Amino acid sequence: MATEICPDAAALRLGRRGRALAQMDAHDLDVLVLGRQANIRYVTGAPQLWIAGTRPFAPMCVMMRTTGEIYLNSTDDEGVPGEIGRDHLYGLAWNPMTLIDVLKKIDGAATARRVATDAITPTFAALLPEAFPNAELVDAEPAMRAARRIKTTEEIAAMDTALRVAEHGLAAAVAALRPGRSERTLAAAMLEAMAAGGVSTPATQDAAWVTSREDPWRRGPVGDVRAGELVAFAAGALADGYVAEVGRTCLAGEASDRAARELCGRSDALYDRLLAACRPGTDTRELLAAYEAAGEPIPPMPVAHGLGLGFDPPVVSETLCAAGESERLDAGMVLAVTGYVWRRGVGAVFRRDTVHITDRGPEVLTAGPSWRVH
């Protein structure tokens, strides 16, 4: 197995960078100062090392609008694209003033009028004006969200790796399902298969759980799976920076269950309505309306969320929409769309697919089968 750290393919990184520069123009931003890893990889195409764990904001990447030049925090050039020269790399530093001195020396820093950051701490809020003395500090997230919400053709292809790994993990967990197996065993089967596929970082916390027969929004008792229980599986993989997700529900055991089959029929009806709402120009509230039209209660968890380099907007939930958080779907967006139906005494059927919104309508990128109750 290759261990060399390589930058993203040229077409992939240059396409993303072009979108970011276009949004800098649209939002009148002279300089981007980025600290969030997904945003940094979006504009640079460089997979950075030594970034695990939570950390406060720091100016880890700078991009200039007029020249397109990028300055990147990196101790060496491993994985750094050739167009970012070694003279544009700067090392890690504990002292924030060291980083400010680096920014001061960037050509154009002294004359920049609008500098945007994707996050900031009180320390750097006080220090960045020293590096950009004539600039107004503004929020970079609107520009970065606008750039990232629409995926390029190369991004859709790049997501395929993460999706196939997630599907492989899901298939392994389903193959291990039988009465007497624990949820941990099923989760282990999924994660082992994903690791064998080269991904040791799952994108979701959950992997397998018994659905509750008593409460629609809770899980069943933790322990060994019993015959006749509906078991939900959720697989998410983070591969080459991109996240993809898939979810399915299976019946433990071989016995036929009429009530469970009827629940699967309800799930299919809901799913068809959800897909119908995944079209350009549709408001995200239509995804919630799909539940109402199908006669299903809207779950408290999001019914859809964006996918890409990490998790992208939108996040579609009843609570957020009630607060006025909704937006239009556009061609090029990729969503993880979730269907969830429940019946007392039976359990829940959970389904999640990765869906690409195109001018022709929704394209389901998930290739794995929708497992059904027999």
C-alpha cells in the first residue's frame, strides 16, 4: 500500500480554487485567512498532517484575490501542490506574533481592504489588524459556503471513493447480522471492513443499533440482537477529505414479518417523496413537507444535510426551518437524505442515501441495495 502523501489531482484542486476565487470577487474579499481544515484543503488541495484533535483558530492558510497566490502553514512540502512554492510555506509556531510577522510580509497585506476569516479567537481578532492595517475584518463563511455548496464534476468523482468504502462497511455489518450478535460486534464488522478499504476514520459516530419498539425517537435496549428485531445500520466514511454516508435497516433472523414488510412499504413511499423534493429550485422545507405528505411524523434529527469536504450546508431539520433556516436547492449540491418511519411494537426503518442534485433531477450515488424485510 502506498504511503506517500500526495496532493489532490490538479483538475480537482484547481476547479475548487476557481470557485473560491469567484466567490472572493462576488463578496469583494481581498484576502482569505483560513483556519478550518476543510476550507484549507478546498483551496489548496493539500492533505495536511498533524492536525488531529480540537484546536483554536490560527491563520493556517492565506489566499490573495488579485494574484491567486496561496501561503500555507506546513513544516515541509510533502503533499503540497507544486504551484504553492516552498517560499510560500511557513512553519508551526506557539507564539502568535510569529504568525503575524509571516502575514505582514505577504505582498499585498498592507494594502488589503477586506480580509475574511472562517473563524477567529479574541487573540487573533486583536492581532490580525497588525498584519492587515488598512483592512476591515469580515466573515469568510458566506463566501466559502457559496463555493463549497456546488460540487464540481471532479468532486463528485472524488466522493465515490468514500461512498464505496462506506457501502463496503455496511455490507460487512449486514452480513454479520444474526440473532445473538451484539451491536458492538456489528459495529466492529463495519469498521474492520472500512479499515481494510483504507479508511480508518469513520465519518459518523453511530454504526449499528436495535430500533425501539416502544418509542419512535429512542433506541432499543443495548445488548444482543433478538430474532425479529429491526436493526439500523449507518455507515459514513471520510476518504481523501470527502464524506459519504449510507444507511439501511434489516430484520434479524429469517422469519417473515408482515408488520415489518408494511413498515418497509411506508419507508418506500416516504423515500419516493423525499427524492422528488431533491430538485433544483426546490426549497429545503419541501423535504420536511415530504414527511407530512406521506403521513409520517417529522423526526427531531435532520432529514438531510450536505456532504462534501466534511459536512456542508444545508442542514434540514424542523427546528432550524422553524427558526427561518431554509434555502434553495441548486444543481451540483450533494445531500445525505434520511427517511425514518416507525410503528409501535415493530420498530423503525431507517434509510439514508447520498444524493446528487442535477439539472435532470436527483441522482442517487449510493449503489448498494435497499435491503428489505422478506
